[in-house]
Amino acid sequence: MGWATRVFGALGADDTAAQDAAFALVAADLAGHPSHGVRLVATYAHQVEVGELVPGARPALVRRGARSTVIEGRRCLGAAAMRPAVRSVTEEARRNGAATVLVTDHGHLGRLGLYVAQLSASGLVGVLTSGHALLPEEAVVAPMGGVDRVFDTNPWAFGFPAEGGDVIIDMSSASISYNAVRALGLAGERIPDHLAQDRHGQPCTDPGSVLDSGSLLPAGGAVGYGLALAACGFAALTGEPPVTAPPEAIAGTFLLALDVARYRPLEQYRRHLGAAAAAIRTSTPVKPEEPVRTPGGRGVLVRSPGEVRGTIELHETTRRELEDTCHRMRLPAFPGSR
């Protein structure tokens, strides 16, 4: 994590923003989601290089009310924008029972499950979605029955306090994330069947062809399509599309927090949901050697930098990409580089 923090500092971020971004990526790796992990340091560096991301920008509080807050990211690191968002929604939900935050014009957030996990640790139910539509630089997912790229992967995350381990649900409305497809391409692997199509709407498993001119499909057909559009419905509450985008474009992130204690005693809720999750995990699996898991149970859940332990295994192609990026942009050398 120290190396990634130094890289973001070299790119212009202050100490807090650099650590926020580095931690978000490391936390994704530890949670078992390498597509959203440290490998994205290279992607972020490229976005800085072409002006899409401004690590030194500070999020601005546009409006704060009793239950609603709007934060403008100014193309800052996504994790840096989420720090004030999580803080604000927590404080207001404590005061009022429920609160929302809209965040605009920010960089990639990383794994959304991190932020709702921070809320569930405080006894709050969290809902987070990032909705983008009709933005040429972001669109990669076709609508159900269509060929044109319309949506980004428009993910959703939910966090619920539960005894025995909070229930964290983090999912893309697309059949597969953009970063997962890119990772497959770098590793020389194919996209699983039925997840993507070429520019003619025909099934395609070649990552390069899909990212170049094809599109990803909505998860579960109508289910993912509906979730992608719903994410846009929340994002559109900001009212204004990005300056350089067409007037019908939508971009924004929506965060909701509910104080469990306003509905029933928190410990009672945690025991109830924990018992339900435990019953699911002990239900009969299709394959005896593969027990049923609840969402978010693939890796280690961490909520703060102080909880980071162990090491992260990186694919050789990821290591090479990071080394090349650091060398080309004269950033702090990747650990172990020659």
C-alpha cells in the first residue's frame, strides 16, 4: 500500500487522498477482486496523463441539508470523493434516521463494497450506486436487445450489519466488469461465453475486439438492464450532465444510509440477519466441495488502512504493466523492479 500511496502523491494527490486511493485498491485485492485492485494504478496514471483525472483536486461541498448532500469531485480520485461522502451520510443518518449524498465528476471509485462496509460497521444499512449513460468515454454496455454502447457497468452495492460478519453485496449491472475484461485481455485469456458481443451483436469472447468496438451485455438480461437504468435514475438527481457530454447524458453517484436503530434495536437486527446468513451458508451445496457462500465472502473484508495485513499476489502481466507505467512516467519504481 505504501508504494501506491507514493505513486498517487507523485501524481499530485495530497497525503490523505493518496492514502484513500491506495487503500481502496489494496482492499479490493484483499476482498478477492483483483480487477479493481492495485493493477488499476496503471489505469489511473494514464487517466492523469490524458487529463481525465486530477489527483490534486479537492472535492467541494455544493450543498448540505438535513438529509441530502451534494459533493462535486472536480475530477478527483474517486476514493477521495467518497471520504466526505461517507462521513456526511453517516452523520446525517445518525441525526435524522436516513440520509443521502450525490457525488458528481469524480474518478473511478474502486470496489463499491468498501464504502457500504464502512457504513454497516457503524450500524447503518448502506446503498450505493454509480450511474453513467450516453457518455462516449464511459459507455461500454449495450441495452437489452441493442448493439450500441449506452451504459457504463453501473454497479450497485449494499451493506447490512450482521452477527458473524456483515452482509456486503457488490455487483455490476453488466454481465462482467470492464476492468475484468481488460485483465483477461492482458493475461491472454478469453471472456466466458454469453457475456459480450461484437459490434454486429454477435457473441464474442475476444477481450480486444469487445473493448475496441463491441459491448458488454447486461447481467441476466432484463435484470441487469433494469438495474443499469435505475442507477441512472438516481444519478440524474444531480440535474446537470457533464459539460462536454450531450444533453441527455447522465453521470453521478448516489449513496443512501439508514440508521438501523430507528427501526429496531441494532443488536437484535444483527442477530436476526446473522442467523439468516448462517442458514444460507450451511444450506446444501450443489457440489459438496464448494460450500454455499453469502455475497462478499470470497476474500478478506477490511474497512480501514489499519486493518491491512498480508501480501497480494499479482499476475505477471499486471506486474509488467505497473513496472512499465512507472518507468515511462518516472513514478516511484514498482517494488522489486530492476
